[in-house]
Amino acid sequence: MEKKLNFYNIPTRTGEVALRVARGHFATKNSHINYFIDVTGTRCSLKQAESVATQLRAQLQSTMINTIICMDNTRVIGTCLAQQLTKGGYRSMNSGEDIYLLRDNVYVNGKLIFRDNTHDMLMGKNVLILLASITTGGTVEQAMRTVRYYGGTVAGIASIYSYLDQIDGVPIISLFHTNDLADYQSYSPDNCPLCARGIELDAIVDRYGYSTL
């Protein structure tokens, strides 16, 4: 019989966004975790994406941003954020400017690359890396190396949830963090205490969602 995950919502202190989570034993590409954070609705709902963008904008309006790399299928959120940052009437450094939106949809040998026709959107640009969630930070570190390889500057890192406060000296802006999931844990697959105790995996999870076992 297929397992069912028991989800519940954690609301933000302000705004209308809620973090949908399930507790259990989950495997990602890089780690084992004891919570699955489901941001599918937040990424796909225009209303929720606008609410996320509104809260992120408040923390980014003093940051100059030329390009947003929308990772983890966050393009709807990225579009809303770019519109809000460039809209007139806000005290934003980006008011009246243009912002490019790029997706992380091209990988070669596990590495993120961008096609030649997008290089001008990175070279000499201030780049915001936008993700749905950050756990180990491995994906962000790869994105940061890629931005710098193409001649861009990492202007900031933003996400809905982050287990980390900063990566490589760059602060992470997030709506939810470890205080909201105080017992959240991320383990190496080779050193997972849940596995050591014989607790079976509930699901395999990635940026697209989850598959129960």
C-alpha cells in the first residue's frame, strides 16, 4: 500500500504564505532529511508567488539586481519579484530598471551552464540566486561558482526556506528558517542516524516533488 505523508502548515509571521511540511525520513540527491518541505503550491500559485515576492522585496529593495536565476522551478516567484522590484513608487534601487530572468535548466556532467546567447545577462551583472529551499547549500554553491565563471557578481541569495544563514559569506534571505523547524536535521547518506536505527525511507524528494516508497 502506498504511504501517505501527513502534511501540516506553518504560517509566516506576516503575509499569507504558509510552509507545508511533513515529518519523516526522506532522501534527497545530497542528503537524508527528517522533514519534507513541499513548496509546489507556493511556486505554482500566482497569489502565493506574489505574496512570497512581496516579503522578499522588502529585504531586497536596497540591493541592485540585474538578473535573477530562478532555480527549483521558482520562475513564477522570480517574475513577481522582478515586477515588484522594478515597479515605480517603491524605494527600490531597481525602480524603473530592467531585470533578466534565467532558469537553471541546462546541466552538463552535473554542472550548471548557460547558453552563449544568455552570457550578456550574466557578464558584469548583479545576480540574485532564487531557490525554493536550501538545506546543505551544495546547489547554491554550484550556482555561485557558475555566476562567477560567467563574469557575474552574486548580489544575493533568496529562498522560501533555508536551513543555513549564509553561504560563502553571502547572507541568505528567507521567509522561513531553522527557528520555524527547530528540530530539522540534514544528514550525510553515509552517516544517517535514521538509517542506523532501521527507520525506512518514506519518500525520495527533489525539486519536482516527492515519490513515496
